[in-house]
Amino acid sequence: MKDEILSLLPADFCWRDKLHYYSSTDSTNAQAKKLAVEGAPHGTILLADHQTEGRGRLGRNFHSPANSGLYLSVILRPGCKPTELMHLTCAAAVAACDGIQSAVGVRPGIKWVNDLVMGNRKVAGILTELSTTPKDGTVEYAIVGIGINCCQKPGDFPTELSHIAGSLAMSVDKPVSRALVAAKVIQELADMNISENAQIITRYRKSCITLHQNVSLIRGNNVVHALALDVDTNGALVVQFADGTKETVSSGEVSVRGMYGYI
Ligand code: BTN
């Protein structure tokens, strides 16, 4: 797989010497953290065929079976303040959409904030993690983790995911090359200019299926309904309640569902 991915990347691709491949690991984000602490440079890529402890947002698991998905993490060292990276998950979502579209010919939608959706099913998720330096509070490293369901068939998901999860192959109804998806997504991540907040969020809004929908905002056991109005330049969701009041909610505090189900 590693050689196939390298063969699909341009010969002068800036990150090509920093690709680490694991047939199985606990979590590429966890391994990326270890490498980052040991000093791994900007653009270090970790890719696994299988994860035993794939991690999702809000402490959830990410189902990561062998031979079917793509589990990838990239170490970034942008050298900026954490407040300048509030939109990192959105940027990674746009890069992943671009890469998937280029590999399989169909563009996923984005369910705010980090789920990529095709045919009303989640096909990919993104988990970004940051570490700051104690000295001046700048970002020491950021890890962008992306999990993509590539080749699964409908019966391949565990019962609890069977009504939510889908794969690229299920959506495009033809075989999907994981190596090609990996190469295209990695290239888009390398091309992303994280300082261009406004452009990134403009592109994010175009793919965001949550906008203009009635949604349920879930904070622990508390569920409230609202209309999703906008995504601001930090990647936060602007919502309006039935009484007309507005609130800007961040991805760390709420989970969003459609009024009648996952979407
Ligand atoms: C989510 O759906 O909440 C985010 C899922 C992110 C999964 C990816 S797979 C590669 C990387 N390693 C992990 O443990 N998680 C991310």
C-alpha cells in the first residue's frame, strides 16, 4: 500500500519522505502524538490499514476494520496561536472532500463539524488535536486525523452503525482504490493554506449540509432545537432558536443531529 500511494504522488511531493505505514496500530492520532513529542517534522504522515483503538470526537470510538478503510493522521507545525487554528477541522474537512472528489468523482457533503456524508450516510470523520508550548502558548504541533470508510459493503458495519455508516464504494457503486483516495487527500492536506480562514470557510459553507436545516443541539442530556444559520470564520455554528435569539456554538460543546435522525 505504501509503495502504491508513493507511486500516485508527484515525484517532488514535499511530504513524500515522511510517510509512515502501519498494517495495524492502536490509533494513528495516538502514534502521531508520540512521534510529534519525539520531534517529528511538519508533514509527517501516518497511515494504517487497521486501528484497534480508533478515536473519534467527544470521546467516541471510530470503527477501523482492516482492508476496508483509510486511517490517516498528519502532524502539522504551523507555528501560530491556537486561536488562529479554530477552523482547522473545517479546513481538513474541505481538503478531505476535495481529495475524495478527485479520487472517486463524487463530492461528500459535510455535516457540521467533522462528518463527511454521502447518500445520507457518514463515510468519514475528522479528529484534530493540538498541543501548545508552555513557554508562549503557541501551537507546538497539531494532528489532523481522518478516517474514511472506503470499501465496506452494507452488511460490513456493526449493528449500532448500520443505519448511519456508509462507504465511498456504497455511494459510487464501483470499486474504490484506497491508495488513490489516500494520495489525493494527502496532497490536498499538503496544499492547504491554513492562514486563509475566510476562503476555507467559504468553501466549507458550500459543502455544509447542516446549513439552513432544523437541528437538534445535544449538550450532555440536554437537547434543544434550532435553525442552523451559518458557520463563522472560526468554524463555529451560528444557530437561531424559535424565540428568535441567536447563539454561536463551538464543536467542543455540542453535538448536532438532524431533527429526525443522523443528518
Ligand atoms: C469522528 O468521526 O468523530 C472522528 C473520527 C476520526 C477517525 C480518525 S482515523 C485516523 C485518526 N486516528 C484516530 O484514532 N482517529 C482519527
